[in-house]
Amino acid sequence: MRKLMLAASAALATCTIVGLAYAQATTDPIAVRKSIMQSNRMNAGAVEDMLAAGATFDQAAAVAALTTISGNLQRFPMLFPDGTQTGGDPPTRALPDIWSNMETFQALAAELSSQAANAANVAASGDAAALQTAFADARAVCDTCHESFRGPAPQ
């Protein structure tokens, strides 16, 4: 009985700690936007890998990855409220230009969401060659946004 109580207490403590960490991450805009960028990086990497010469094209996986990126970018601009220009661990790489050029930033996020959705539609057709072009168009928007609004990686 004592072992059962200890196990239950340990499980409850673990759930509480995990729940608090989740709550902090989901209410901390910097943590959420970093998580979204990690998701985008992972999903874009999966598409890049399957478009590499000699790789196997997985139509369903490409559609899922690109649809995720599109959805992520619909939410992304809302995660830059005033007061989140600095902070995070590691520190945010968001440049002050986001807040001074919010309309441009939001337009790039909307454009990337649209380009990713278009690439998902192309992927759904099963045409890997056409996806190569559509994905390159989406990556160009990523690069433009990163060049304009993301600071260098910490040394």
C-alpha cells in the first residue's frame, strides 16, 4: 500500500511539473514562437530530404509537413506582442524591426502560409518535380523573413 501511495504521489508530482512546464510554454509567446520555428525547420527538412536526388517521395508526408508549416504561419505573427522583444532561454533572435515593421512582417508570414499551402496542394498531386519549384518559392519567403527579422545565432 505504501509503495502504491509513493508511486501515485510521484506520478502526480511528475504530471504537475509537466503540466506547469506546458502551461508556461503555451503562455510564453517567445517559447511558443521558438517551438513553431522548430516545427517548421523539422517539417521543411523532411520535405527537403524527400526532394533530394535519389530520395523516396512520400506524398502524404509532404502534404502533412507543408500543411503544418502553413498553419503555423497563420498563428505566428500573433506571438509578437509588445514586451517580447527580449527574453527567452536561449534569448530570442527576433529583431526590433518586427515591431517597427509589423505590417511587413505579417505580410511575409501570410505569404509563407499561402506558399506552403500551395506547395501542399502540389504535393497532393504527386508531382515531385513541380513540388521542387513550389517548395523553392516557399523557402525564398522564409529566407526573406529571416534576413529581415531574425538576428544571428548566439556564439
